[in-house]
Amino acid sequence: MHFTAPDGWLNDPLGVTWRNGRYELFYQALPGANAWNPRCRWGHATSPDLLTWTHHPIALEPGDDELGCWSGGLVLPDLASALSARVYYTSVDEPDMNLGTVRLARPADDGWQRWNKGHIVVTPPPGEDLRVFRDPVVLRDGDRWRMLVGAGYRDGTPAVLTFVSTDLEDWTYDGVLASTRTSPTGSLPSGEAWECPQLLQIGSRHVLVVSTWRDGTTHEVLAGVGSFEDGRMRVERWQRLTHGAGHYAATEFVDAEGEPCLLFWIREVADVDGAWTGVLSVPYRLSLDNAITDQVRLTPHPAVLAPGADSRRTGVRHLVLADGNAIHLTPTDHNPSPIEVRYERGTVTVTSYGTQTVVHDAPGPVHVLVDSPVVEVCTGTALVGFGTRT
């Protein structure tokens, strides 16, 4: 069930798209590498059900004029024409890879197997004293297109910047979509930059999802609920979606039923034989809890197995934990250390390898997904994930 690269390194999921009866998935890949380096490519896979995946050749790789093809997004303006698709990715080069540029790529075939790189369409806007600029995504905004780019100022302020276009070719800087200056996170961690920005709508509300980066490392994923109007996102309530060193780099997509979903990279997970490093989470559907104003709810996608079932097809156990109960996973070849997930009086405590991760105000039900390389815990409003071998 948990997607891994055929070999080598994997990180951010990208451009998840439902079309022609299957899901298209792209992801940051480094074939043959067991650790990250800046020469990232775009891997590619497809699935009819979000559970079983077919690997395809590398779709996009750096040329002589760039060091790496980093994260970005995909937009399909004409659902009837596969060749209308556009990929916008972060093109990086030395000496400052934190300040990327946005480059356009078009499909070379209907199957999106290979992409032809075009010109650079967006650069860090002059007048903004930026330390970080990367991870573009494009969405429809009325009669024009809007691009979001993750950013961080040199004074430590994280932000999402925005650009507009009428033709997906020529882009104009349109200012700051959101930052801690305009939408403070309060007591939540905010980072020095916001990566992988995602903007989605649930009912009449909008949700901005960002992954926080600080001190040169990846940290938490946050969701801000509020209103989006005239190119600005006014966040009224922030929420921490991830805890621990697992889930990061959330990407939003709409499933075959038209429901909003998130897919994450799970860090610090590797094959016991060293064939691959990094996995993707199971997909999660999003909703808003009407009982608690603007609280984002996460639920494993219906494609995920029924509670308590073992699947010969996927080898994944899906358990549901009620308040007042605990699950103990005994050591095995894949789990050399005992693991405990405890749910008591609205608090989830995950103990693994002598480390505890505590999530308060968990509404439940608590879903526990046990795979041979990874465990995911969904508290209803947040996620904890970790590898079963370290």
C-alpha cells in the first residue's frame, strides 16, 4: 500500500491527478541513491485505486543548465486534452539552491511519460529580501490562473508568494498570499520558510497547507483555515497536521469522487536491504468539523482497508483504536522494537524505539496502519508516522 520508488531515494509527492480511469503520481526521485542530493528528478507512477502502483520511467531530469528538478505542480487546463497539461517545477543551480526559479515543462506524449522543458517563467521577485523561493503550484482563480510559491524572508518570516497569468505562459508578481505578518500562527511553530504550499476549498472555506522549514531542515505541516479573496488568504485558525519526524511535504489532489485529499512524504523510512529510502503515506480525505469551528479532519481514504482487516493483496493491517484502549505491536523481523499506540482521554501517545510522540486534543477515532516498513497513526486531526526499522 505504501508507495516506494523502484530503487534509490524518494521524497515529495507531486502533481497527483485523476484522469482516464487512473491516478497519475509524480515524485522527487534519485535512482540509485540512498540519501538526498540536489540532483533530483521527477519520478512517475500510475494507479487505478491509490493502492497498487505501476512504475514508469523518469519523467523529468535536469539538463546541462540546471543542477536539479525540484518540487512543483501540474495543471491540466483542458480535461479532454492530455497535451494541454503543464508542469511547473523548481529549477535549481549553484551557488544558491535555496533561491530557485520556476520552469515550465510540457508533455511529449499523451501518457505523460516524458516532458519537454521550456523556459523559466518566474524568478524571485525583485524588492523582496528572500532567503528561500521554491515549490510552485498553479490553480484556477476566476478567469485567470494563480501560482503559489513557497518562500522565506532573510529576517526569518515565512510566506507564500503569488503570481497571476491569463495564458499559463506569462506571469506577473501579485504580492504575498499569506505570511506570519498577515496570518500569524500564534503558539504554533511557523518556521523560517513555508514549503510546498497548497490551497484548497472545503465547502465555503479555504485551507492553506504549508510545510515548515527552519535551520536548514524540514519540520511540521500546518493547515490554516480562512477566506481567500483577491489573491490573499486570511487565515483565521491554524492547526498542526503532523507530529514527529514522519509526515512532510503534503500535496493536495482531488480524487475520482471529487473529494479533497492530501498525500505526504514520510521521512526516515528505508528498506532493510538498502534498496530504497523514503515512502509516501496513504492518501487522506479532508473535511471540516462543524462542531469545532474550522477544525480540519483527516480520514484515511476509503480505498484503504476496512478496520481490522488483513489483506493478502497489500499486507497492511488497519486497526481502529477507541478512547481508553491501546495497541501493542510485538517485535518481529521488521519491527525489532516493541511499539505502543495509546489513546486515553483525548490524548494519543505513540512509543517507538524509546521515543514518545504525544498528540493532544485527538477527537478520534484513531486509525493505525501497520505496514512492514512503516506505521501511520491518524488521530482524526493529525498524523504520526515512522519507520519500523531505524
